Amino acid sequence: MLRTLAPRYGLRYSSYERDGYGRLTLSNVVYTNERATFKAERLEALQPTTWLWLRNFETNQPGPNFLQVKGWELDLPKQTEPERRNATGSVYDVLQGLAHGFGAIESWLPKALLDQGTIRFAGKEVRLLSVEWNKGTLSSRIATDYNQNVSLTANLSTNFPWTISAKIDPAGLDSKIILSQDPASAKIESAFFWRSNVIEATARFDKEGWLPSQAMVRAESFRVQASEIKLDG
């Protein structure tokens, strides 16, 4: 049935294996639509009946990964810029939409693991060594072209506030971002730590519009040694 239905939805694969009644494995997976192309060397997933059982009746158990992908690529072609019209929406609406989206993902896909991936967009390439999703918590290790490694952890549970933490090594840069909402506004708080330096920023957005109604940036002191920026003298 899968081999018959998959092409209708833009999904192709070279082989299909069942691991008992619990899991299935697809090899050389390709999924294409008008916005993106996704490829994976190997994709493992729970069988539909097992998936539904664990989602509905064993929600408090640690459980296995519902989805596991290895050696994957995501290509996002450059989009033709649409004709500009009066901008609608707001930062508040975007956060509301993300909350609904992540809530749906957490409900239907409680746990997932993606290994050795690459995302390409706008002529750039991002290598993700691992991406782990566990009941609203996203953890990722990212390799950059500047010999820097990024460790990212984001708490994206159904309810605000959300906390996003990132650490960049060997640069020694740490950051923390907190996103929150109340019935009237959205708020973004951030702090960046490098050596002994701290930069803090806060912005509050009303329910309409893209510009903050209040904003603040604070850096009480910022020191950089000449050796760190390779200045002589």
C-alpha cells in the first residue's frame, strides 16, 4: 500500500523493510514539492498502529523515537519575491502560529532524531550533526564553515515562555533568549555572554505591527584585548 500511495504525495524510496510489527525502514528516500526537496539515506519510523498506540496511551513513558533519519539533506530553492503589498500580521501573530505548530508536532511526533543532515538555502549550507526532538525540547549540534560548533537547546513546549540557549565554541560565546506572551503583547528578552562581557536586550511588541513598542539594549562595559582581534602594539 505504501509503495502505491507514496508517489501521489511526492515520496519515493528504493527499498522498504519491516522490523516486526513495530517499525519500518525506508532507504534512499526522496520527498519533493514546490517549496523544498528532502532526501535521506535511511528513515526509520514506527508502524502506524504502534505510533497511534504510543501517542494516545503511553504519553508519560520515555518511549522510542517515533522517527529516526540518517544522512539527510533539505534543499530550499530561492523563492521568487512576491509583489509587495500592505504588510499584515505581527510578531505576536507569528509567535501564536509557532505555538500552534509546535503544539501539533509535540502531539503527533513526541520524539524524533535526525543525524548527519545538511540544509541548503540562498546559496548557503548549514550542517547539522544531530537534531533531537523530545516532547517539546529541541537539541541540536551545528557545524559552521568558520571552524565553530554550535550547541542549541530550545524549550518549545505548548505554553510560553520559551527558552532558547546557544553555545558557540571555541569562540566562547553563550546566549539565552526568552520569548513570552500575555493577552496584550509579546516580549523577547536576550542576553549574550562573551569572555567577561554581557549584552542584554529586551523588546516588547503589541498585538499589531512588526516594530517594538518598547526596546532596550544594555552593555555596562565591553572589553576586548588587542590579542583577541590581532592588533599590533
